[in-house]
Amino acid sequence: MKDIENRIEFWTKADEGRTKGRSMPHPFMSHPEMFQSKDVLEIGPGWGRQFKQLDPLVSTYCVADICQKVLDRKVYKDIDRVLIEDYQQDLNTKFDVIAFWYVIHHILGSELDDFFSFLNRHLYVGGSVFFNCPGDEFDQEIGSPENINGDGIKTTPHGLKKIKNMLQKYRFKISYSKDIALNCYVLLAEKIGDLT
Ligand SMILES: C[S@@+](CC[C@H](N)C(=O)[O-])C[C@H]1O[C@@H](n2cnc3c(N)ncnc32)[C@H](O)[C@@H]1O
């Protein structure tokens, strides 16, 4: 991953509380059925805002992050944790749901293909990705600021059109999409097939 050391340093400091962003902690709670009794992978769990809400509902919960400091948080001590080195890696398991909140703009444009391939490879057919992304007003390509919520080392707000194209390319069908707040466009998409 490009600039991985700098990115890890940024998120380690963020975890220590030196960098705090403003965002909605759990934009998904109107959909508890999405997580009920499911095997869930959360990418980029941070301090555990989503984990704490969802843990009582799920069958299993696994967290994955590029930052070891995040994974070492006490809140995750009883669950599976995966250090992400790049998105070509294979966890040799599959999930019902992969969720990531306020994370996708920290995936660089050059990593998006690997990221969406990772999502497909780690979900059962019929499983879902559930995530939020900045709305089109933050799209770099249409001239908005380069960095939002601080700089996770070249944070890249991808436009919705690009995200929707990626979902289609990696065999997801969007089942729900809604602009629920500034910087919080929610997407739910079902995996309709394996990659060939
Ligand atoms: C803005 S925080 C969001 C944390 C949490 N989801 C929340 O809403 O409170 C971003 C999280 O993603 C992690 N992260 C940053 N870049 C990442 C990447 N390329 N892959 C996986 N996780 C990443 C950070 O370490 C951090 O845990």
C-alpha cells in the first residue's frame, strides 16, 4: 500500500485521540435485521462505535484494519482481528456482511479495484456490503476539497458514480441507497456472484 507507514502513523495518533472527526456513529441502526445472527466483518472499526452497537446482534464479528493499535484496543480483545497489509490478501473465510463506516475515502483510487475484489472474495453469494461514503459533493473529480475529516494521508473522496460502477464491476447489486446526511450516503449492495 502506498504511504503505508505514514497512514499507520496517522491512524495510531487518531486512535490516541489527537485527531477527532465529526461524524454519525451508527447510521445503520434502523436496519438491525441486517446484522442479526450474521457473520460480520468490519473494516476500519476505529474506537468501536459500530462494534459496540452491533456485537449483541451478530453471530460472529471480526475486525480488520491497517493499524495494529486499533486492533489492539481492549474492546476487540475477545474477537477475531486481521491486520490488513493490502487488499490482495486472502483471509480464507467468508462472511454474510462486510461493513465499513467512514472508511472508503481512505482507500486510494489506485487501491479501489483490489478493495472491491477483496469484498467480493470474502462474501458468500447473497451476502452484503453495507457502508457509507461521502456524497458527490465531495468528489475530487468535480472539484471539491481534497481532504475531508483530516488527512489519512491523501484521503480520497470517491464520487458516488465511481463507487456504483465499482459495485457493478465486482458483481454487486445495489438494494438500498440513501443520502441520509452531509458526508453520509448509505449503500447496501448484495453480492450476486463470484468473480470469474
Ligand atoms: C474515520 S475512522 C472510522 C472509524 C469507525 N468506523 C467509526 O465510524 O467510528 C477510519 C478507520 O479506518 C481505518 N483505516 C484507514 N485506512 C484504512 C484502510 N486503507 N484499510 C482499512 N482500514 C483503514 C483507520 O485505522 C480507522 O480505524
